[in-house]
Amino acid sequence: MRSPPSATTRKSQDQSRVCLLCAPRPWETTCFGTPEPTAGLSRVNSHLACVLGARCAIFIGTCGGLLDDAAAGDHIVPDAVYADESSTRAYEGPAGDRLHRADPSVSRRLTMALTGVGCTVRRGLTVTHQAQLAESWADIQAWHKAGWAGAEMEAASVLAPAAAFAVPAGAILVIADNLVAGQSVFDPEIREGRTRRRGALADAYKVALPVILTHPDDATAPFASHPSPQEAAP
């Protein structure tokens, strides 16, 4: 069952989008980056990497915070991401499940690594909402009431293809602004916090690379591409 597409969230001018996708051997690790947020390109990169035999996928990006005490520069490692967007519909199961789960072992390792370098890390559910600036105050309040930790534009489009190919995947999101506090990327204090956000993204890259190079533990196994979603389906 396919659900109609919906639309997402404010993003900072200096945001960075990267999907780290690890092949079986360290020298086959691929890092795909896009200068602008684009769920479609994130999905294609994730899908292609899985076809080529990726063993792990990690998405790194920024998000709008949905927790009362969320601060710009804090990290979120989502346990699962709700797809309020259209590109992931091709990967939904028969029941049309739009909640795409991160691999628990990948998320645990990312959390431990971030905590180990002194980062503030939050766990929970987040939402991928694809139309930048199109979220309403009612959307934000509903997400906050549901207990979701953040809203962004691409994470589900990385997790969904990875799950379809049975590739463990996770995400690190850096909070750019606090949506429930009424903050906007156009606010002076948010612009002035650019250095901290960039530092938080640098920390995310720093901890993600060792995880993706060593996950799973048999990362030196011979190269083997994964079956297509259709072949992997029961």
C-alpha cells in the first residue's frame, strides 16, 4: 500500500548532507555528499551502494529539534524515522509501514562514540518531512506531542533502501534550531551558532567513519553484492 506524499523542515544555510556507505573492505568505502538537501539523491545513493555490496549505511545531516530542551549543536541518533515523504513508498512492505528503523547495533555504537567525545546525544523517533519550509505550526505541535525528537528531510530515504537490501543503517542528526521554541534559521542567534553546528557535524563524521569501517565485525569478508529488494522479499 502506498500513501500519498507529504511535505519538511527548516534547515540552516551552512548545513551538510552526507551518506557514508561502507563496502566490504575499507578501501571500497564510499562517501556520497550533496551540497543541498535532496531526499531523492540520498535515496539513489543508498540504493546504489547497497546494490554494489555496501555492508553499512550511515546518514549524517542537520534537523529541527522537537524537544523542549533541545539545543542547537546537540546530536540525535534516531531509533527509527517516520517517512512523511514520497520517495520511500517503493520500499514499504505490504502493510505500507512508514516507520523505518535504524539498526540497533549501529545506533548503539554511534551513541557510545559520540558520548565518548563529549557530545550531548539524544535518542528517539524522528520524522523525515520532504518540503523545506513547508511545515506548519500545527505539524510541529503534532510532532512534539507525539514525542518525536527532530524533523529533517532525508534520513528515511537512506534507511528505507538499506532495510530493503538488509543492510544495517543508522543516522546522526545535528540540531540546527529548536522548532518547538519558535526558532528559525533566520534568527540572529541561530546564524551566530554556525561554528558550533559545524563542529558538531565534524564530530559526527569523526565518530561515524570508524563505525562504518568496522561494521559488521566481518567487514573483511569477500565482496558480495546484495540481492534486490524483490529478491530479498519473502
